Amino acid sequence: MKPLILTDIEGTTSSISFVRDVLFPYARRAMPRFVCEHGGDPEVRRWLDAVATENGAMCSDDMIAETLQGWIDEDRKHTALKALQGRLWAHGYAQGDYRAHVYPDAAQALQRWHDAGLALAVYSSGSVPAQRLFFGHSEAGDMTPLFSGFFDTEVGHKRDAASYRRIAEALNRAPGDMVFLSDVVEELDAAREAGLRTVLVDRREDYPQPRTGEATHGHARVTAFDAIDVGA
């Protein structure tokens, strides 16, 4: 069976700076108005209430919005924040305020692997709706048809081996038939513990100081997708 490629997004297929310099500031600016205008939406309310409960039963949506802005500043990987950011980013994409950055070598490799019959999936800390928006409005066009699965932190933390086992089960794949691509060594460590093959994507644009030798933790290392050997 041909391997399934499971890829991270930020720092792997796409620049870290796009999320940091474009998406996060957009969400931060828009969050108070969004909470005010959509706090009555049941799906939005679900996440707002989760934030309130986690922070001592906040009774003010203004306080919840401020908390969410603080989490954006901290780059906190919280499922409620990711879900709400996804709703905000949907508006930005729909208005054409920006297009998601994807490295050309990544876009080309993903298309090539798909054309060769390899299955592709995404595992990112960003919510699944945000992932679909990202690849649906990328600089390379709509890339969502390339992927057969999208996974976020609702399946588990990215540094937890159990998360990768759950993804393999959801995709009906043996972990050994999967290759995980990421720029984060600790995520790769967890994937390897679960039985996946791993590749460290160490882009100079995102990591000016090369990670070599012991810094790779024994993972195969590339600086671009065109150097990845998926073993197909």
C-alpha cells in the first residue's frame, strides 16, 4: 500500500510569519466586535461559555473577548480560541482580504503525490474549519481536494503519541504506513513513538539557525518538500 502523508501547516507547508503577521492580528482586531455581534449564535456561545467556565465563570462577554485576545497574544493552542478564530478568518478569506501562504515547493509536491495516488491528510493545531479555509483560499488556489482528512487538537495534543494512533485509526491505516511532516521536533517524537515515519521540515525562512545533528532527534531532515522521500 502506498504511504499516507500527514502534514502540519505552519512552518511546514506554509510560513510561520503568515499566521503570526496576518491571521493573528486580523483575529485580534475583530474579536470584540465578533463576540458582540455573534454571541447569541449557539455554536459561538458554546465556545464562549467554555472560555468563561475555564476562567472562573466570567459573566461578561467583554471579559471573554479580552481573554481571547490575550490568548492570541500568547499563541495559546486552545480549541475554543481556534474555533472562534476560524469563524473570523472565514470572513477575511471571503472578502479577499488575504490569501493563505503555501510554499511553492509544498504546493507542487502535494499535487504530485496526490496525482501519484498517495493519500494526504492534515494535522494542525488550527481548527479543522480553519484548515479548510486555509487550503481553500491559498495562493496556489483551492487545494482542499488534495486531502482526504483534516485533524485538529480535538483528536489530541500534537505532542501526544496517542493522537497519532487515533488519526491512523480514523484513516483506517497502520501507523507504519504513514509519514508525518512537521517543523516541530517534539511533534515528530510523538508521531515516531506511535509508529509513524517522520520528516523534519527545517526551512531557512522559518528557522534561520539550521537544526542538524542531535537537534533533529534522529528524524530525517529536509529544507524543502522536493527533498522528501516518501518511499512510494
